[in-house]
Amino acid sequence: MPFLLRVELPDVPGSLGRLATAIGEAGGDIEAIEIVEKRHDGTALDDVLLEMSGGAMPDSVVSACNQIEGVSVVWISRYAAGGNLVLDLEAVEELTATPAEAVDRCVDLLPVTFRADWAARIHRAHGTRHRTEAAPDELPFVEIEHTERLEVEGDDVTIYAATRLDGNQIIVIGRRGGPEFLDSELARLDHLVGLAQTIARVG
């Protein structure tokens, strides 16, 4: 079973090499790494997709990473999508393959692009219009003007973010248990959904 590790580390040469060595020594086999955010304080956040080998436990990877100076594990969990990290450019290529369906195809791609559990398109009057398999059957429409984090009453487990399609529709994505959506991820979400809308109009 793949695991996804989000780690904060110094944005200096050699940091990624030290991280990879520590993960390997703890029994983790790295499948892919993606930079999620570079910060003004000289640190970066990376997502690391890994497999555990030889009966090793993810706790051993967390301990090994945290022992590196300046490195801190933000979050680790099983990664149900498995196998790869989908980059924004790959997602855009998928959207252009079927322009007329670009918005709903974007919803399908958001969970793997943002390492979330599900995504859904919600209409003000008609409720959920399109969703991925793990999304709740019913989600409330929320009046928003821009891409932002959401809090849903009665759910203290799922981390939500949403972006506005138009006055009557929004797209919501959810991560069960975290981590929080970063400002950089909100900007990417806004950009990717905007591209999907443009592709659908032009196509």
C-alpha cells in the first residue's frame, strides 16, 4: 500500500538527498516527489509518495525524517490513489482530450492532483451534479466569491476547500484527516478549475 508523506525541509542543496537517504534506510521506497510550496523563510514543503518494504512501518520513516536537522514531517497517510502523483500539466492534457467534458473531468482529476480523498461539483438548486466515488452523496452549496478553505458543520475530520464556478455552482474537494490546504494549493485549485472552464468554452 502506498503512503503519502508531506514533509517540511530546508530549501538548500543536499536537503532532498538527505531526506531520501533517511527514508531508504528506514525501509521506504520512494516512487515520486513533488514540491508543494516554497516559502519565504527558506523552507519548502514536499509530497513524497512511497512504498514500505520488508515489513517496515511508516512510523519508522517519520522518526528517521524528524531526526534530520531542519526537517519536520507534517503528515503521513495511506494513499488510496496509489502509483503516481499527477502534476498540473498532466491534468491539463487530460482536460484537453475531451473539451466538452473538461469541468467534470477536472473534478475527476482533483483527488489525485491534490492528494485529496474526493471532489464534487455542487449546484445551488440541484445539489451534487458530479462527484468522485468517495465523495458524500449530499453536500451543501456554499456562497463563496473566491477559492477558499471551508468549514462544514458537524464534520471535524474532513478538511475542505472550494472554488467558485459561477453564481450557482462550486467545486469542493475534501481530505479526510488532513493536511490543511495550503495557500499555494488554493491558488493551484483556482487556476486549474479556471483552465477547465476555459477549455470547455473554447472546445
